Amino acid sequence: MRVTDFEGSWLYGPKAFAEITGRKKLWAGPSRAVDWLQTCSRRRSCPLCGEDATRRLFAAPGGVYERCGVCGMVYVPLVPTEADLEQFYRSAPEPQQWAKVVQINRIENMLDRRKFWWALDRAGWQDPRAGRLLDVGCSTGTLLSVADAMKGSKPGLALVGVEPNDSARGTAQEFVSGGTFLRRLDLVDGYFDLVSLWEVVEHVLDPVQMLRDAVAHLARHRGATLMVCVPNINSLAARLLHESAPMFGPGHVNMFSPDTLRSAILEALPGAKITMTSIISWSKEIRNWMNLTGPFEENDPQDMGEEFDPEAICKENLEGYKLVAWARA
């Protein structure tokens, strides 16, 4: 499968894809950061190494982003309390609109299903011995639905999702027959052949502890896999657009590179064998930006050379918009 098979802006054009999925309206909203920034009152040290020696990068809707001078982790030092963060994801407008509008959009759902099929296949989910999957931060349940379809709803399949957003969790319960859905990870019982955290650890105050808590539910057999997806701070989009890239939005308090993501996973799963790639090239949005238009203002931007080939950006250079890692003990 090519990386462009599930990259909406490549298939439909940046402007059309952002509009039909609701992304453009969400990202362009004038009050996008208000609810989030009002909750950010507590300062934390580096969430990866614990040091407090940073260099300021820029201010964005998600806050002021800084880079740790010890380990290189990029993060937001001013964050909400745990209680305020939980309340934000349960009721603030941005996560609510993402769950209610973007993720249930027909085009978005089709592309997400392709993407999750590819990721689950890489994770070994098609192995006949794999039958228990825990998806932490399952949102509306698309990944679990795809996992169910890949197995043909076979007897004995265990699909468990954790999702703090009540609306998204309710949708998942309707969407995935036979799935079990819980509000918190500490309510999960048992061990799983595959544990997924898809776009989760960028949102939490202690990403290493979140990974440890997830790894605690990973089965102790050869082949059990931890799958993690995060925005990529080393992506071509982030390096060119800086604070104008939507990845620096409310709630994204930890921004990983391939090196820092690997370090975080190894803290939680020492000695793990990790494979990693990147997805979502954002090549057309970058071309728009370099043509002095906004990233979502054109559908067919001027071609600017082979260096913007999506396969090269994502697979060869790990410069795609998101990183995906599979870790086996």
C-alpha cells in the first residue's frame, strides 16, 4: 500500500479535503485556543528526561513550545492540571468537534479505515494467534472496527477501547459490536497481543508513564506489539510552517521526533525492537505554502520537484506529518 492511499489532501487536494472533512473550519476558528490556554497554569519540566533547561521556539494555539536542551524533546511547559485536562477532552469545543464532525465524515472514515488496515497489518494483527487488542484513546472506534473486520468477527476476539470523551465513546459503542469501552486505562483488566496508542501520547502530561501503563497490559509472549502514532516534529511540514502547522494546536503538549519517540518507548519497554515509519507527506500543502498561498487554499499547487515525492518524504526521510512505531519486547 502506498502512503498516498490514505492521504486525503493528496487524493482530493488540500482545499477540498480540509473543507469536506471540517478541518478547515476547525483550524481556522478564532477562538480555537481560548478554552485551552485559559487552563494552562502549571509549569512542568521535560516530560522525557525531567530536566528544566529549554530554549523557546514559538507561540502557537497550543501554547508556547520549547525544546529541551538535554534530550531534544519539544513540549509545552505551561499545562493544565490533570483534572482540567480531563475536563478539556470531555467537553471543550475542539475535541468535541473533532469527534462529532471530522472523524465520522464519510471521506475521513474511508481513509482512516485504509490507514488502520495498513497499520494493523504491519503490527501482525493478521497472525492467527493474535486475538486481543487494546486501543488506548480509541475515539469513535474506527481502528477497533477495522481490527474486527480483519478477523471476520471470529469467536473469542477481545476488542477493548479506552476513551475519555463521552460522545466519542458512545459512538464507538454503537459502531463496534462486541467491543468493550471504558473511560480510563486503569479500569482495563488483562493482557493483549496488541496495544495501540494512536495519536494519544502527544496529549498527556506524562507520556512515558502513559506508555508504561499501556505496556503493563501487553502480553508476555513473543510477537506481542505496542503500536504508537504521534505528530512528527521533524516533519517537513513542521520545519517549514513552524507555528502555522495545525499540529501545534490545543492539547498537543508533547511533540516527538523519531529519536525522542524511540527513547520514550524504550523507557516503557526496555530492550524493545522498534520499527518506525512516517505517514501523511503534506507535500501539496507545503507546495501551496511555498507558492505564497495558505496550506489549504489550492487543490492543485504548482509542482516543485522530486524532493516533494510523498514516498520519499515519508519512507526514506521520516519527514511525514506523523510517526508510526511498532515495538516488540
